[in-house]
Amino acid sequence: MMQTQMLRRMLDDFPCMSPSDARFQRFHGFITISEREFRVSISSDCTYLSTDKSLKSIISPCFQKVRERLKLALNAHEFLLELRDIAEHQIDATRTDKQSVEFGLPPAQFYEQLLTDISHMGWSCVASMSETMRALDLITRDAAGRTHSLNVSLPADYPKNPPKCVTNMPVEFEIQWGRDSTLISVLRQFEKLVAQYQDFFRTMEDLDKHAWVLEPEYPTTREVYRRVALGKTCSMRVEIDHRAPLKSFPEIRFLGSEAAIEPFKQRLNQNIQHWDMTGQSLVRQNLERVLEITLPLPVDKNAEDGEDSMLECGICYAYRLEESTPDVTCDLAECSKPYHRGCLVEWLRALPGTRESFGMITGNCVYCEESISVAVSAD
């Protein structure tokens, strides 16, 4: 089901891409970027990517960004959309730079001001710089020693007009720009923004270190949520208020079979008064207190016993299918295999012994063959 949907979307957006095997595990073909054709090969789980030399040359200046997007992509279609946007941006930037060379470089004031700014900030604040000196990655460290990066794109008439800035913060970084503003003032504004979110960074770091985080797969300081395992058959999604993580109650959603998550719901309701909002306890500590558990520790994803396959759909082998997550679980405690409702309904309808009545469909669990029922509609 998931493969069919992704293939349909893939062909709609990239009609020259096609699966190279019957299981749709790898795609090969051409994608069009800025009216140019590039050869691309990619696996459906985004663990493999190969491009022709011309596209590789275009994206090489932002290879780290491409690699991060590849890790975060949910499927090959989603990543190719990201890759196209990145490559288009690079082609436009290259075209602009060539035009600048052809019609004249930025005025000397641009370079004088930029070098003066960097001299005052210190070259240690510059992680990277493009050949044209129009794009920079600046870094700063907060009170706890964490490194935060600020991607800056400078206009040719800098400092007359402000730069464009991209960060990995949970909020948009909106710079204040005046007549006397420079790159130094931008960095100082960014440092103030970083200082405001120390409690948030500490909260998310603690969850990442002391809980088995299932999502995001590669957590950053941008995401305000974590899905953490409660066991091999259930988990919870915790969304943190980044403005006041230690003095507010997070949004909590339990995921798994009703039998598995009901005890956690009851404990949360019974012990909610024990949630500490004085700012003295981290979110993880509060969760463990009210749920009366110690959260499972992180596991090695490469280890055989570290895989979270028990939390993925037993039919499509994915956790997230578009906007849905596995919400139906086999009631047999020894099995407890989770499924997406849509996957299970489609699977059961294909079996000869399945019964359907009053909006419910009943058949046998894919794994243990015990009876399993599911509402045809989630409503």
C-alpha cells in the first residue's frame, strides 16, 4: 500500500524515474532541475544515493545539507523533492555569481565590511565560506558548550540590505536590521536567541540521552517533540513547549494497543498532581515520576536487539504512513504486533475467511493467526 502510494507520487513528480526491481526497493532514471536532465539512482529507504557527475558537482558545496536531508527523508520521493529544491537553489546562486563576475563584482565596501566583521568576531566563528564570500556558516557556543550554527547569505549590496539567515532553532530567527547593522550584530542577536532556550536544549538533550527515542530518527534542536519507547509494543509522543519546557505540561499521546497503553493512561491521570512545574525537574524526570517507570534507555540501532521493528506496522514495515501511525494491535499479549488501520483492513479484505459487518472487519492476525478485529473507518 505504502509502496504503491509512493510510486504514484514519484511518477507524478518525476515521470522519468522508475523502479529497477519488483519490490520497489530502488529507483533509477532522470530528474529535471532548472530545465536540465540529471541521472539519479536512489533506494526507497534513502540509504543509497548515486548521481551523475554534473549534479554531484552542483550539490557539492552543500553536501552536508544534502546528507542531512537524506537521513531525515521519509521516503525516496520526499528526498528527491528536497534534492531538486537544493540543486535549483545552487544553480540560481551559481548563475547569480557568474552574472556578478560578468557585470562586475560587489563593490569594495562589501569585502571591506565583511572582513572587518570577521576580524572583530574572530575567524573561529566562521565554520565555512563560499568561494564568492556571499554565503557563510557561523557558529557560536552557549553557556553549556553546545555548538549552534547560523547559515548566512549576504546580498551583493551588503551592508545596505540585510542578509538571509537560516538556523536550527525551534523558532524562526527574525533579525533586526538598521542603518548601522552588520554581521556582528546579527551574530549577537543569534547568541541572545540561543541563550533564551537553554532550558529547552537541556530538556531535549536529557530525553535523547536517557530515553529510547524513536522519532525523529536524527533529533536536532529544531524539533519540539520526541516519540519515546515505553516498551516493545507501545510508545508515547511528547511535544514540549519550547517557550517554557520546565514550567508547562507537555502534550502527551500514547501509541499502541489499548491493553498496552491503558495502564500508562491511568497512572498519568492518577499522578498528574505530582508533575513538578517549579522548574526544578526535567520533563523526563516528571514523566518517570507520574508514570511510575524508568524509561527504556537508548539502544544501538545496528544491534540485532536494538531494532524497533516491534513498533512498526507488521504489513508495510514502516512506522509513519503519510499522516498515520500504527494504531491497531493484536490483542494476544505474546504477539502484540501493531498495524496501520488502512494496511490491516486491506490485508484482511484479501483473505477468504474474513468477516465484515457493522463497520468492523474480522480475520486472523498476520503473525500469530489469532482473531483480530478493526473498524473499517477510524471515525
